[in-house]
Amino acid sequence: MAIAGPKIRSIGAAQSPLLGAAMFSPAVLYLVLVIGAPFALAVFYAFSDARIGSTGLHFVGLENFRSILQSPSFRMALKNSVVFTVCAQIIVVVCSGALSIALEKPFRGRGLVRFLILLPWVAPVSLGSIGWKWILDSIYSVITWVLVWLHIYKPYNAPMWLGEPHLAMASVILVHCWRLIPFSTVVMLAGRTAIPKEIPEAAAIDGAGFWRTLFQINLPMMLPIINVAVLFGTIFTFTDMTVVYILTAGGPFDSTQTLPSLAFATGIQGSDLAAGAAISLFLVPVLVLIAFLMLRMAHRAEVV
Amino acid sequence: MIRTGLRKSSARIVHGTVLIVFTVLLAFPFYWMLIATFKQNLDLYAVENNPFILNAKPTLDHLRLLFNETRYVRWLGNTALVGVIVVAITLLLAIPAAYALTRLTGRWGQRLGIGIFLTYLVPPTLLFIPLSRVVALLGLQDTIWSLVLVYPSFTIPFSIWLLMAFFKSIPRELEDAAMVDGLTRFGAFVRMVIPISTSGILTVVIFTFTLVTQEFVYALTFISPESQQMVGVGIPIFLVRGDVYFWSSLMAACLIASLPIAFLYNLFLDRFIAGFTVGAIK
């Protein structure tokens, strides 16, 4: 800073790259060390035979990937990750779209309603998930109680929400949706306020009904913001292991295992760092794709 | 006339129904935590009782158990401590970086800013395996310092992004004026820009703190002893003894930890969302 001082004064209020570099390099250096270096290490591990507790480390080429691709748990995890993410995004977009329309106009108690609606997003995800674990409990589930009360099931004969593969998958998707709907709703609300009010109003005067206004005017205009919600939502779901870990820990019989939870089970709990790292690397293509789409969007906004 | 009237009132009914259904569904787990907190065990575990209400006198036993016989308070303390330190580190690194990238480095600073934002997309589940070795190598395993080291990696990128948007909105003339008055460029940043940026900085403080409390994967991976836990891991992992779930105490713990965080986050929500949507709304 002391060296940069006098030099800047001569430049005046314009840019001063030297001072700039001095000010941003600590942050950049930190990010390189704590994100860049571990990422490189993850790639390195994936091609090695690293294990917790063993000192020897050998390069094994594609061996890890070969054995992973042959393992049924991995295929299941890959499939689940995709299924969970896609299902959750579809449900979330539809629900939060409807909810954002309903929340748009001011009404009495909107602040409180907004707070309640936002709770799932703003509360720590692990705590929300443990709340759901109680709601989906095998014996004391409130859902079961309601179904018994409605005489849909007999007592003690109701389904085990987290104990049967398909129900467990549905439960995981449900909790992901529960958590993401608030986020998506607020993003879409922000997007809707950017739509000029005159256009839908003009359409209404011209006799366009609710659905027609929605599909031909509101939706196309909201598309960029829906994209934002879906891109972030995809990342939050695809890379999450908290919901699965707490609800089912991947069970029953790996039926709800996802890539992150399998990487944790293999790499940390199973001490097989190499295989765990290789599994988590399968997240990268999706992340790269999303980063690319976001860059394109940011670029477009810059040009417009 | 009658038809439009009907249409309007049916639209209002749909509107109200959507709001009520979603509010109930989204907030229900928290109601469920609240009611479980005060339920007597006899009531909680009686399948024939109506679970939506208290069928017996409310009890404080579960709260007593939580505060007296578990490490809950310690976990809250750990979380607060890590939160405060990570906030300090984040501010120290993110404020100068964001200012430099918006004001001092021109167009490529903006690009670098977007690059930094993209690192926010790198999830803990990609890095936790190599980082667990790094943490072990540094001797930080099983201490909260491992989290202090790693957490800024996800708080700094988004904070820089939020602050860049904030600094952009400050008129350049303010700095020019300060420099005419004899301050250096850096002096103008410290004495002029930072004081008028308090609301942006406060947003970063809240955002960072809530992210720290919400993190799960690193805390689960790096720390095993019960006494060193963060609240987000301690509750779901350590309030379960063997296979026994102390459901009421668990729910109380979740509720008590969630509400203040939710409240804070809610206050600043619009700013965070503005951070997420920059680029799509203009």
C-alpha cells in the first residue's frame, strides 16, 4: 500500500490497477488455496489409491473410475441424483410460480405469510430435515395418523415412509421441494416486479383470459428469472447430501443414495479417499454446464 | 357484469386457497416442532391421540433435558464463535476485493468478479474429501478451527458479489471529492466508501453468519467429538443415543436454533435475492 500510495495520486480518481491488485489478491489467493488446490487434489486422488490411514500412494490411472462404473450402488446413485434433481425442479417451478403470483398483490398479513413461507429456506437445512424425519416416522408419523383417521389405512398397517424404496425416494424429493419452493418463489417475485404492469393489463383489456395472459405474456417474460431459479435450484439439489443423509442415510438398500452421499459413505466413512473423490468428480460436468449457462445469461444482460 | 363479478370472486378464492395451502404446508414442520417441544411423552407416543393438539398439560421437561443434560448450549456457543470469526475474515478479505474489482481494475475486474462468483457454485460435496486430508495434515481435525479455515471459501465469493453491486451504486464523485480534499485513493476507500456502505456490509454480515449456521457437510466431515460440534450437526447426530430419538428435545433444539436465524435472514432477504438475480433482471 505504501508503495502504491504516491503513484495513485498522480492518476487521480481513475483506475489504479496496482492498488486494485493489492486489494483483491488476498481474497483471490485464499480462494485459490481453499477451493482451487483441493479441487486439484480431488482429481489427483481420483487417479490414485489413496486411503485414510495408509501412507503409500500410487497412480492407478482410470482404475477407480472403472470399478465405480461397474458398481451397482454408483449407478443407482447417479440415477437417483438425476431423478431427484429433475423431479424437484419441475415441482418447484410449478408451485413457486403459482405462489409468486398469489403473493404479488399486497394483502393484510403479507409480512407474516412471507416469513412463514420462507422458514424452510432460511432455517438450517439439517434441522428442517430432522423435523421431517419425525413427520415421516415409521410409527408416529402424522401423515400416517391422518390417513388412518380418514380410514385409508388400518392402524399399524400404514406404509413406512422412509423404509420402502419408492416412498423413501418420494420423501427425499418432497423435502427438497419443501426447502426450495421458498427460494424459488422469492426469486420469481423479484422477477415479476421487473415485468412492466401495463402489458398484462393491456392484454386483459383486449380480452385475454387468465391462462392466455399467463402462457403468452407472463411466462415468456418471466423465462429469464425462471432460468435463474432452476439453475440455482439444480445446484442446491444435485450437490446436496444433507437431506438424504439425515432422512435415510442413502437407505433402504442404497435406494436413495445420491452421488454426494455415496461419496461421503465411500470416501469418509469407508476410508476409500480415491473412490470417494472419483465419485464426487461426477458432479463436475453438471456444475460446468450450469456455470456456462449462467455466464451466457450474465453476458446477455451486459449486452442488452 | 355478473359474470365478471363471479370470475373475480372465484379468482379471489383460488388466490386465497393457494396462499393458505402453501403457507400451511411450508410452515407445518415448524408448528410440528413447536407442539412436540411441549408435549408429554405419554401424549407424544400415544398413536390414538389427536397429534395436532396438546392432549395433556404442556411440559418443560424436554427443554430441561436439552439445556441441562446435552451439549446443546455448547453447540450454540461453538456456532456463534465460528460465525463471528468467519464474518470477520469474510469482511476483511471481501470488502477490499469487491471495491478493487468495481472501481480500480476496469472491465476485467468485472470479469474476475463473475469468475469469483462462479466459485460459489463449487459445492462442499466436491471438496470435502481432499479438504478432510488438508485439515488433518494441518492438525485442525476435530476442532472448530478447521471450519474457520474452510467456511470463508463459500462466504467470500457471494459476499464479494453482493458488495460489488453495492459499491457500483455509490457515485464516483464522492471519492473524487475526498481525494481533492487530500486523501489517497486507499484513504478515500477507508474514510469515505466504507462508512457509507454500512448497510451493504451489514447484509454481508448477516448472510455470512446464516451460511455458517446452515452448513452441514464440512462440520460433519471434519469434527467428531461431541463437545466440538456445530449446532447443525450436533442436533441431528448427537441428540440420538444409539437408536433412541429424544424427539421432543430434538424438535425443541431445531426450533430454538432455527427461529433467530430465520428471522435475521428474512430481514435481509431481498438483498440476497438481488444478488442471485443480477444479470437476469435489468
